[in-house]
Amino acid sequence: MKKRVFVIVMDSVGIGSEPDADRFYNAGHNDVGSNTWVHIAEKNHGLSVPALEGLGLGDLAPIQGVKKVKHPHSYVQTLRERSNGKDTLTGHWEMMGILTENPLVTFTDTGFPKELMDELSKRTGRKLIGNYSQSGTVILEELGEEQTRDGSLIVYTSADSVLQIAANKSCVPLEELYRDCEIAREITMKKEWRVGRVIARPFVGTDKTNFKRTSERRDYALAPEGRTSLDDLLDNAKEVIAIGKIHDIFAGRGMNESMHIDSNHDGMMKTLDVVKNRDFEGLCFVNLADFDVLYGHRRNPLGYGDSIEEFDKDLKEILAVLKDDDCLMITADHGNDPTWWGTDHTRERVPLITYSPSYQNGRLIPERDTFGCIGKTVLKNFSVTPSENEIGDPIDELLGD
């Protein structure tokens, strides 16, 4: 048994289109042929990721700059998503056993219905502007000055199942913005408006040349429908430490501690601190969102590549201090190929790289047909019985070495 398990999600770093990618679309084009890892490496004329290369990343795809090497201390494989979606919530929920059969509703092409907007305006007492799909930084350039002048609320969406509300702290106090988002969450529990997340997006600045989003973002996410592996762990006296968006993704359920982060690097440093200084039995579950938010949705393969290389440097520090009874799993929740059509996620397989200093027979092992094998493997490691609704099977190779 491994005493401590660390699961790090490189948000959106997929590794090749799924067999059913022809059913999922970006800007009128299906996702067949998308490959976040491979296409980023090509656009960067190769990636320098020695830590990931040493763990066997090169076995998973022809990634420019990454060689195939022997890796006795790590197992590598790909996972397919069984849920009907390609977003953050369904990906993470499936890792912990939840099958999502009905995709979350989106308003990317249409904006939100007039009835929803009218109710939100009436209950918040503020004028609403925007109501279209846009990047969070671009929408501040387009509407931030108007919002700051009249104290309205900028309501917008994206390719995700999300309703976001942005407001300048100079005219809408932070606590009021949070209350407004709580109202929006209540309104959007209606079946046809049921978005996965409502997000508060406070910003500061005096005009479009200096508007800047703050780190006081707050997510109001749907709770998973059914028990998760996190619930099982907590109910069996195992610790569950959440770092990054994990708290928001699971609506605070199934964890006894959570940490906010400001960036991927901050998340990796907080994880490093847990590895070095925390003696616990259980799971540390980490989400690193910059890959997706800052580079994938903005179709910036060069920035995405730099971010992956920064992650690899931080990973080297973590690998150096892991103990024999530790296990590290590195994966993703979907794809977001920045060379692809549109700005949406891409329906892709994800890598699963599992490392422990005590492994001696590491190698490439077969692909699995669900992300749910992650949670089931963690549960079996701790001899915890999964809830009946949870999908997936344990990966025995990761448990017997």
C-alpha cells in the first residue's frame, strides 16, 4: 500500500482524439485529429521536458523533442473518457467515479435567454451588459469601461458550460458580486439553464489599458450527482487535500482541506510543500488550470509550451523528494488543442503517468476506457470499498509492484 497518493491534473493537456471525436465539434469542425500534446510540440519546434520524458511520456505519442526511454519507476498509459462531454467538471467527476450521460448545457452561440437575464437583473438590482461568449480579458477591453461608469454587471459565457459575472471592485463590492453569483447559481438550477459553473470575476483598474482580473475569483459549481471516490476516502478516515480548483469542481464535497492557488507554479509549490512537510494517509488532488484558461482557450500554443516546460521544472523538484511509499499520478481532464478550430475544448484521450520510487517494473501498459480507473485504483490502494454508482476498475499494475 502507498501511504500518500498525489493526483496532479494538467488541465486540458490531452494526447489525441477519442474514437468518438466525430461527435464533438469546434466552430463547425469535429475534433477528429486534435492532439494537444503533439501539436503544441510541433508549433514550438520541440518541447524540453526532461522530467516527463524520464517518466516515459515518449511512449504515448510522437511528441517532438521527447525521446522514448526506459522508465522502471513509472507506468504510462492513455485513458478514454466514457462520459458524454469534454469539460472540466465531467472529466474530474469521471476520475472519481461519476458517469455523466447528459452533457452540461452551453450558451456559446446564443447567449443566455432573455427570461434568465431579466430575472437575474431584477434580483440583483443591476443592469446587465454583455451576454455573449468571449475571453475574460477581451471582454474587459470591450465592456469594462462601461461597467465601471454605470455599475452594471458584465454577464458572459465561453465554450464551457458556464455563466460568468465580471465587475470592477471600485463600483461593485466583492461581497455583493459573490451574492449576485449565488443568485445566478440559484436561477440556473432550472433544468434548461443548468450550467456547470457560475463564476465571479472581480477586476480592478481605471480603463481598458489597465484593467486586471484579481485572484478573488469564486466558482459556484454543480455538485456531482452521486457519491465519488473522494466521499469514500473521507468516510473511511483518509485525508483528502484539494489544491487549486478541486474544491470548486466538487462543490467542496469529499475533502477535509483545500488550498487556493494563483498559478500553475503556485499550485506546484504548494504541492511540493505538502510532499515535503505533511505526514498523512490519503489523497492530495491537484488541478492546474493555467494550461486551459491562459493558453488553450486563447489558442496560444507558444505560451502553452512555455507553461508545460515550467511545469516540468517544478515536477523535477517534486520527484526528488517523493518517498518509497508515495505514488504520483499525472493526468488531464480533456483536451484543448490550441491549433484547433474555435476556442472550445477538444475530445481527447488523456495521459496517465504513474510514478513511485518503489516501482521496479514500469512500462507502457494498455489504454483504459474510462478516467474512473484513477479513483478506483486509489480506493483499492487504501482498501476502501467504492460506492455502487462509481464506474471504472482498478489498474492492477499500479498496485502490485
